Amino acid sequence: MRSSNPVFTRRGFSQDGQAGFNGAQAGPYAGSPQNPYAQPSNPYAQQMGPDGSMTQGARAGVMTIDSVVNRTAITLGTVIATAAVAWIMDLPLALGIVCALVGMGLALWQSFKREPSPPLILAYAVSQGIFLGVISNAINQFAPGAAMQAVLGTMAVFAGVLFMYKQRIIKVNARFTKFVIAASIGFMLLMVVNMVVAMIGGGDGLGLRSGGLGIIFGVVGIILGACFLALDFKMVEDGIAYGAPEKESWLAAFGLTMTLVWIYLEFLRLIAILQGD
């Protein structure tokens, strides 16, 4: 199965590997001739021992669950730390909007790069952190506690999706992927149209981000974010099963961070609507 996450699309993960979340061992596709990381020209190519396990040399320099967790902790930690500083300093909303646009540009830049760039990913984390700190502080002024509730909601979604993925309650297959992609494209198009109408006519455009419709679309946004988390978990699992280079852990961290930021923002907006503004 090919990834639908734009961060991973060009990485060649295409099998339903069964490894990674229950250990850091290479999966059943490590030695497959179709494995993009098992070719003779690849310095990270898996080398299997007589008993079928990877040799020590093959283990070095490959993606593991530990490497993904560590890179995600660094990237997400940067977002959180920067958001806290932006909140404490009470930075202006205009700066937050600029940082949101910068973060969007950096995300697109990294998505189209052939190789993951840690400095670029961390720059994205800083810009998004400033934006989240500013917007969270602004919303918290008229919806007290919204930021903390959004954090708890995001954590709950992450834990819930991870549990259901590990238990195979959520099965990421081609049909699931196509549905998520189609739904997300439709969702984003509606949001763009709503924004354009709001810019032209003022107010909230088509009313998709306030009132009853705002609540519905907020819930839909959170569900889509949860679906993308499942896709992210699948890509991490496949990368470990394939024996992807360790540097791909940065790409996994980037994808997970983007998805968690999406979910947090949808929770923040939903909570603000429910509190009456």
C-alpha cells in the first residue's frame, strides 16, 4: 500500500509490513527484492544471518521505533517549548499569522525535498510553535481553559488511535487510504471556499467555522486528523519493516507533528465554538 501522506508519498513504502510497534526488528519485507532499501547499491541494505535475523552491521543506521520516538520528541518538544515562550511573551496575533504562513511554506518545501532535512523540520517546528502559542493565548482570553482542553483532547486521540492501530481495529488498506484522501481534499476545498467568501463578503463566509456547522466541521476535522494518524503509524511500521535509513525517522517525526498540530487546532476551534464565541 502506497502512502497517502504527502510527507511519505515518494518514499516507496508499499507493503503491509507487520513490525515496528511491537519491537524494533526488521519485518518480513526486509529482504524483499521490491524493498527500495534492500538493493545492492543501498548502504543500508539488510544483511540476513544464517538464522534469518539481521546481522549487527545491518541493524546500524536503520529506522527503529526508538529513533522515530526520539526524533518525534525533539520535533514536538520544539513546538511545545516555542509555543510556551510565545504564550508567555504575549506575542502579537499578526506575528502568529506570519509564522503560520512561514510554517506552511516550510512544510511544503520539506514535502517536496528528496531527503529529510532536520534543520528545515526544526524550523517548521519553531514557526508552528510560535503560531500555536499566539493563537492559543488569543483564544484562551475569551474561552478560558480552551488550550489545555485541546491538549488533552489531542493526547486522547493520539492514544486512542495508537491503541486501535496496534490491536488492528483500524486497518489501513487501499480503501481506507482512498477514503481519507478524498475526504481530506473535499474538506480542504470547502475551507478554502469558506475563507475566500469571508475575505470578500466579511463575517465567517459560508458559516462553516462557526455555530452549528462549525461544530460539525470541527468534529470532521478531528476525525480526519485521527485517520491521518493511522496512516502515519502505518508508514512508520512499513519503514521499520523495510529497514529504511535512520534519517527517515526525521520524516516520520515531521509527519506525526503536522498531524498532531492539525488535530490540536481543530480541537481549539471546536472548544472555542462550544464555549459560545
